[in-house]
Amino acid sequence: MLRNEISRRFRTLTLALVAALFVAGCAANNRDVAGGAVQPGSVQDFVVNVGDRVFFAVDQTTLSPTARATLDKQAQWLALYPQYQLTIEGHADERGTREYNLGLGARRSTAVRDYLVSRGVDASRLNTISYGKERPVAVCNDESCWSQNRRSVSVINNVSS
Amino acid sequence: MMPINQMMNVQKFRPIGSSGALISRVAAVTCLVLTFLAFSSPASALLRIDITEGNIQPLPIAIPDFVAGGGRDAQVAGDITDVIETNLRRSGLFTPVDENAFVERIENFDAAPRFGDWRIINAQALVTGRITVQPDGRLKAEFRLWDVFAGQQMTGQQFFTTPENWRRVAHIISDAIYERLTGEKGYFDTRIVFVDETGPKDNRRKRLAIMDQDGANVRYLTNGGDLVLTPRFSPTSQDITYMAFTGADPRVFLLNIETGQREIVGNFPGMTFAPRFSPDGQRVVMSLQQGGNANIYSMDLRSRRTTRLTNSPSIDTAPSFSPDGRRIVFESDRGGSQQLYVMNADGSNPQRISFGDGRYSTPVWSPRGDLIAFTKLHQGKFLIGVMRPDGSGERVLTEGFHNEGPTWAPNGRVLMFFREVPGEAGGPQLWSVDLTGFNLQKVPTPSFASDPAWSPLLN
């Protein structure tokens, strides 16, 4: 029954989100409208207002103060919305060899998972996966892109359940 | 006339076996029948390329179009000649003489050539051949290799095969010429498995593909639905092992390239990656990700028993066996940065072997056992290099923006790797280079290509 209630609420949220995106699309220059239209507890809310990713220094897995601040917000948000499960993706830039970068990405996703657990998130809600250097988001060949690719992304993976 | 051993830096070479001896064998894959053709008595001092030194002077070799046994055989005779010529040229050890310079036109395969006509155009070696479609439909391919200045036949062989196998016949003849003139096994009758890459850089579609070493006969082994990486040949069977992103955790798989049958290697709790076969084909070594650490495991393919080989709080990966199966080289950042280590095959006694500046990774043991090839990251560049198994004698073969993932030709003389062209529209391409660092060649592929792995000799 509870599950049905949640499911119903989700459908409502989804409809609201679609409407909100439509509004946001029409008023892309107005941050207040766009930001205010994001439904709390939605994936959009997580990505836009919490931040789904943190970045790493070259060949490093330590969490910077900025990264920890983002992850603190993720932990708080996850406490508010206990229905969600996360997959934490670990990524590396292209300036490493393929096999090592798979290990490095795994190390980064593990660092994020361990931090979230230390902030009270139940470990059973968190999965990790490494993509090594296989999934870049920025494709130029200098540090401006590499710094965006050295990342961990927290992906909500049970949106429609 | 100067003797050939002064002109061409060649050495004396022992004669072939007693004249008239017939040797035949059957290659399992193609049912090729091979016979040595006896022509004249073997001479004692014949042509040889010394390939122990770098940057050798390529040997001028004349390869006139093979004689067609019948009118309809001319096309395949010409095609086979072209493949042989391309193979020998790409090896960097031979310079095929321009056919416009030929004086004699070879029309009778059974007669000795007019050596003077070939000496005058400075051909050191001459290859003649004949292609005939037999009444039963099989292709008969014959060739002779001549030492032009000695006026002697160096070797002669004949093969029977099905017409579809004409490229393989050309590769096998190329290998025979290469072996007779260098004293080392060839590598032309081989294949490459690699990752074919299409689509934009931030959304690449990757497929396993296999092709002949010269880029012909490309065949796709996966459909691009799953991300696939690091395919490696079995030394003993028609299997490859590779990594694929399917299901919750990326896994190491075995794929039979004849039947298409696929299976997961082992039942590990987490991502497995960087697989490679043991030299006897009975085991796969790979990394298992455990939290932030990767350790190396071995799985016996018959008993399915797994053995843990490393146990350190680090990324241990890219394991590669020595050809005798007794040792494994791998990379680890246990000392703070990626370096190469050699351990016994049971995981005991790991010793660091790389001590130069920079980070070392993707070590691959030469099939000859004498060298280990690697990728090195130094001062923002990616280099391909080799060192002895004890870490001494490090040499760089090529360097640039990004070179990665060397693989050895089965004779341990040529390496293939991938090189990234930078830029948004850039991508990886396959290249080969001689062990000496010379003869850098792009390997033709249909699209971008990475992670090459060289097969053993097929014949």
C-alpha cells in the first residue's frame, strides 16, 4: 500500500517535472523560474540543487573540501528521500592507460561511497561501477576537459520503481 | 661483380636439406598441403638478411606476377603476388623492385630464370611462382625463391588449398620467404583482434573485431551493444578473452571466435578486467576489483579453480605470463606510482623491475622471452618501450601525445599498439613498429581502432 502511495506520488512528480522543464525551457534565461520550477525530491532536484558529481586531481582519489561539501548535501538529500538507490560511477581522464584507469575509477567511486556511508547513508543503497576513461563528458585534449572527466557521478537508478 | 655478402650485409647461410627430399604437412585450419620443390642442388653460400642490427638496408627483391596455369587463374595469380609484395615491403626488410624495370618476363615456372637479367636491375632475390586451379577445384600454388647473384634456388614449395584461402597462401609464402632470408619465423599468416570504435568521442560504440595482420578480412565479433575492452588471443584454441560491461559488474569473458559461444570467466564478487591467457591456454589471469584495490587472480579453465596471486592495497593489473609460464609481469602502484613487477606464477617473490623516470604500465612479455614491452607515461607523453625481464636495457620505440597497449608479433620482432590522434574528431589507430624502433607503419582498419592483440602463427 505504501508502495502504491509512493508510486502514485511519483507519477504526479513526473508530470510536474515535465511541466517544469517545459517552463524552464521557455524561460531559460531566468534562473529564478528555472531553479524554482525544480520539484524537491526529483532527479532534477538532485542534479541541479544538490550536485551529482565531484571532481578529482590528477591520479588522485582524495576528496577535496568542495567535493566533501557536495557529498554532504547528497547525504542530507538521501536522508530526506530514502526511496532512492544510487549508482556511483567512477571516471578517469584519458591521460592514463586503460586497465589502470578502470582501477582508478573504481577507487574514486569507492572513496565517494565510503564518504557517503560515513555521513549516514546506508551502504545497501549504494552501488559502484568504474568506467575508467571510457565515458568522457568533455572531449578536448587539454586540462580544461580532463579536469571535467576526472569525476565521480552519483546516478539515481530507481527513478521509475 | 661484388659478392652479395659484401654488397648487402648478408651472411653465409647453411644450405637447405638434401635435394629431392619431399616434406609435406597439413595445416589444420585450411587443409593446405605443402611440398618442397626440388630444383637445383642447394648452394652453400646463400643470401641472408642480418636483422640483428637496427635500420638495416632493405633487400631488393623482385616478385614478378606469378605465372597463371590457365587463363582464368591470372586474376588470383596477380592478387597473390600483390599480397606477398605488400607483406614484404611493410616488413621494412625488403624493397620490391619496380616491375617496370624487369628485363626477363617469367613465363615458364619450371625453367631457371636468366639470372643476368635480374642482376642487371640489382635484384638480390627473386620470387617466381605459378597458380593453377586443379580439375577438382582446388588451388595449386607453387613458388621458388632464388639467390640472384649465386644463381641458386634457396627454397621451393607447393600448396593445395581451396580458392577462398588464396590470401592465406600468399601469407604462408611470404612467411617462407621471410624465414629463408632472415633465419627467423615470419608473422604474416596471423590475425589481429582489436576494438573497433565508431561514433563521437563522448559516445563511442565499441565492437570486437578480428582481421588478418594486413587489415584484410575484417569480421565483427560483437554488435556494439556492450562496451568491450582488451581482447586477447588464446595461444592454443579459437578463444579470445576480453572484458565487457554487461549486467551490474563489468566482467571478463571467453568468446569462441568460430562458434560465437560466450561465457563469463569465474564467479567473482566485483569487476574483473585485464585478462590474459597463460602460454598453455589453460589459465586466464586477470584483475579483480575489491573496493579501492585491484588484485590479480588466476583461473584454471578446466577445474574453474581460482587462485589469488597478489594481495596489496594497490591497483595490481595488466598481468602477462613469460612464455615458459613460470613468471608473470604486471603493473602496480603499490610503491606510489605505476611500476612494473615480476613475480613467480604462483604469486611469490614479486620484484620491481622498472626504475626509470615516469609511470610504467601494460607490460607484455615477448614470445621469445627476452624482452618486456610496456607503455610509459613521462612528461605528458605516452611512449612504447621495451626492457629486459630484469629491468635493464630500457629502450623507447616510439613516443608522442598518446601511444598505448603494445602487443607482440609471434616472432617477437614487431610490435603493434594504438596511437590516439588528439582533438575532438580524433581517435585511436593501430600502428606497428619494428623492435629496433624503425619501420613505423599505420595498420589499415575500417574505423578508429584500439587494444590490438596479435594471434600466434596460424600455420
